[in-house]
Amino acid sequence: MFPTNLHTVVQVITMTDMTPTTRTRRDATENRVALLDAARVVLNRDPDASLETIATEAGLSRRSVYGHFANREELLRELIARGAGTVGSALQAIDHPDPVVRLALVAAHFWSEVRDIRLMTVIAVRGPLKQYSDESLRPMRETVLATITAGVDAGSVRSDIPAPLLARLVEDNLIAVLDESNSHPLDDAAGHRLAILTILGTLGFGWREAGEFIDAHDALSLETTK
């Protein structure tokens, strides 16, 4: 019995010794996530917000920020890379047999994913730290290019513009919708429809044809793509 009891005692002591370390690691992880979540909210309101403002939003001290990030740029790099990765993964997962519907779904889901962080998204894609979003968005961009190429081959997407250029225009015009909604706020339904209309126009649709296309496909409705 003694060995068993000794083993139990050792287990208890070991678990007791590890608990503070485990708790510290958990708290550190939670604080890091809290800072990133706070930065996402604060920087979308004010891109120039200080680390102190972000820390306050997270319920932490400014000093605690430096336990996780060496400076403001490092925090921004991780925030942008994570955000772009989430958006990229969501858009890359979209599938539909019709290339045009698939691209329209990309537009709809893009709006859905970033409508609450529109300003931060524009900064991430066009700002001085865009290199950190580029890598995360690469798979999504490859998917868009492949879908455009399939649409060109099927005759449903314009062929007068090279597919790589058209793919870049699709992305640029989606960002333009975000820019417009930052300057002149759009409600969810209006932003959703404008994103799709803009992309269909980029692909070669006339404005009436684009509207009819959206209305003819239930998959493109606001409720379906939320």
C-alpha cells in the first residue's frame, strides 16, 4: 500500500506545483487575446489609437501590453495577419458550380466578414503594413483568380481584360465599397447588395442584368450569406 500512497502524494504535490504555472500561462493567453480583441475594436474607431487606449479597452495596464508585444507595430502585425487569415479562410471555403455565383458569394461573404471592421480592413489591405495581410490572403486570391479563369473559359465572365488583372480589380472594387461605407455608412442589406453589384459589374454585367442575377439566385440573399 505504501508505494501506492506515495505515488498519490507525489501526484498531488506535482499537480499543486503546476497549478500556478498553468494558471499564469492561461492568464497570459487570455490577456493576449483580450488585447487583440480590444485593438480590433479601438483601431476600427481610431486608426491612430495609442497602446494605452487599447490596454484600457482590454481592462489591462499599458505596461502589461509590453509583456506580449514589443511595440504598437508588432501588435498591429499580429492583428492584421490574424484578421486576414480568418477572412481568407472563410472566402476560400466558398464553393458553387457556377463561377459567377461563386464570385458573387465571395463579395457577399467578404462584406459579411468585415462589415464591423471596415476601417481596419482598408488599412490592412492598403496601409503600410499590408505585407502582413498579403501572405494570409494569398490562398483566397488564388481561388478568385482560378474562378475568374473558369468563368472566362465558360463564357460567363468578360474576356477583354486579362484574368490576373480582373482578379485584382475584383479585390480593389470590394475595398472601394468598404471605403464608401466608411465615408457614407451603409446598412447591412445595402452594403451586401452593393458588394455583389460592384463585383458583377467588374465581371462584365450591365446594371440591370446584375440586379436580375442577384434576385434570381437565392444563394445570394442576405440571410443565406450571413
